Amino acid sequence: MLPKTSFRTWFLLSSSCVTVLLPGGSAFAAEKEINDSISQALQGDWGQITVNLRYRYEHVADDGLKTANGDPVRLRLGYLTPKFSGFQAYGAVLGSTPVFLDDFNDSSNGKTEYAVIRDPNEVALDELWLSYETIPDTVIKGGRQHIAWDNERFICNAKWRQMGQSFDSITLLNQSLGNFSAKAAYLWTALTTENKEVDMQSPLINLNYNIPKVGSIIGYGLWLDYDDPDDSGSFEYAYSAQTYGLRLNGSPAISERLKLLYTLEYATQSEYQDNPKDFTAAYYSVIGGLLAPGKNSFFKNFSGSIGYEVFGSDNDVSFQTPLGANHRYNGWADIFGKSKPSAGLQDLYGTVGITVAGVKVDLQYHDFQADSGGSDYGTEYDIKVARKFWKHYEILASYSSYDADDYKTDTDKFWLQLTVDF
């Protein structure tokens, strides 16, 4: 982990290489030429420099706490080497800092009177890995890296938060058997979104068989063994658990203009290594929907789906996903994030999405209940509008509103975000 120095100084020193990426209004006609010249300048026979700059305004109103307002900016600078005798390396430094607004609890600044915006003022070594690819259809990678498997429900790099999540690990991908692929990993450290190194000894495996025109059958196992009891959930070693699951997922065409969307998933989770609890909790997810791509029309990718996701509970311990993409599931207000309630969670939800003239619009509605005990947790609706432009830029606005019944408090969140990615 890099020293906990102010990212503001580092950002000012580094920003000279990215200020040219933000075009003014007069540059609209020449944007392709400008962006192409920037892309060409950042890569060559010597390798590639990667730049990601993301500015976000976030507003959080949480009953019982002072309203939070923050505008953390995130800068990631990386370098990818050329391939040499099957070897390739990549390294990236990442930092986040508020620019004008810091009236929020970032989980480490002591401002506990404010609502939480979990983007601390930190600098970190985000990635530093070496890969090896001389074995046919096989990639071996070791070092600090991003890992995002399948739908990212169980392991991912937490792209939503400014600091993200990465893993000190060894990973293997093999695709030598046609429609079958195998992934394996061994994790010994997770660098969390709070820039905290969490030590563990955790092997993972993922087996995927693709059935043409039907979908994929995926079997997986995760054996999470946390070293420090203080880094592991609501009680000591709460996240130390073994998980086994099976997932069927696909989007087959049912006509020239319509696709069926479906997911069927079941997993079971129980105590592992130092976890003191005796439990076996189930997880299942059922999703059904339709997608009308409409690729040549003004309206594109119109979709609608209904889903039901359940985190079971046993012996007052619920099924957990501590390394997963918890923001994109169970509502964007993050009421049910890294730690699920001890009584479990049932999430009945509907989604609608459409792209209109390049503007992507997503709507969601959730009804949350306890899996045991009969509590009505609350309801939530979410809306997001995003527009990519000039290939390397995106602007996004999003709003989330959680109406509490028996769990936590009413919460409203708003985000306005600009991303530049080369």
C-alpha cells in the first residue's frame, strides 16, 4: 500500500498529462482527429499508457445523519508493456480526492455525523502483474490484479467506487477445449474500496460450458479464509465461508427482433476454517426478460425483466458476497451492500432499459423483505441516464430512493459523473 499522503498533490502533478483530454465546444468538429492523436501518442512499439479520469458529484440524504455532499475525482495511470516471449506486464497507480466538497463520511476521515460516501482521500498501487501466455489457449497471471468473473456477483473489481478493488493473486484461464473454459485463482490479499489490505488464503474455481444458441452452464466454488477476525464482517471470521454454486444464463434469439433473457442460479454457503458459526445458507436467483435490440432504429436495446434474488439465513447467519459487485445489485442506494442482514434478504425487482439517440436510460424497482422472520425491509426505485460520446467520454446522472419500513432509514442519493478513458 502506498503511503497515506494527500492525493491532491499527486493529482496536480499528474494532471498535466490528461488536461488535453477535455475538449471545449470549439473542438467538436475536430474531436475525432484530436482523440485519435491522443490515442496514438499513448501507445506504440514501446507499449501503452492508460489514463482514466473520473469526476463525480454525489449527494446523500440519510435520515438521522447530516446530508452529505462530495465531489471526489479519481485518476488512474497505468503502463502496459509489449508482449515478449509470452510475457507481458502491467502496472497502475490510482488515487481519489475531493475537489471542492468534502462534507461526507468517507469511512476513514472521522466525519461520522455525515452520511457515508465511501470514497476516501487515498493513493494506491491498483495493479502490478505479470502474465504468461506461451501455453496454447492459456493465460497465467500473477500479482495485484482486477478479477471480475461472470456477472460479478461473487468476485469483481468494484468499478463503481472511486478506489475500486483489486487482489494480490495468481489466476489461470484455459480455453483449450472448445466451448469449455476453466478459471482458477488463489487470493492472498484484497485491496478494498477503502484502500485497506485484507489478508486471506482463498482459492476460487469457475467452470463454464457454452451451449450454442442456448446459454452457458457455470459451476463455481469459493473458499474464503480471512486471516484477521476484524476484517471479516459482523462477527469474527463471518466472511470465512465455503460457497458452491451452479448458474444457467443466456440470451437466445426467439425471432429476428427479439431475444429471451434468462438466469437460473443456485448456491449454498457454510462456515469455513475459523468461522465459529454452524450454518448452511442458500442463495438463488431467477430472472426472466426480453430484449429487442433494434440496432438500426432511433430506439435501441429496449429490455424489460423481472427478477427474484434470495439470500437465505440459517442460525442467524445469512449468505454473504463480500468480494462481489454489491452496488449494481439490490438497489443502487447500497442499503444491502457488502453485509446482508442476519435474517437474510428477498429482493423482488423489475427493470426496464432503453437507448434513445445514444442516451441509455435504466429504471429499477425493488421490494425488499427478510428471508426469515417476515420483516418488510422497504422499497426502492432507481433511475440512471448515461451518454457516451467521442468514444472516450461518458456523462452519467443517477438517482436512487430507498423508502424504509423495518430496516435502516429513508435514503436518497444522487450522482452526476464525467469519465474520460484512454
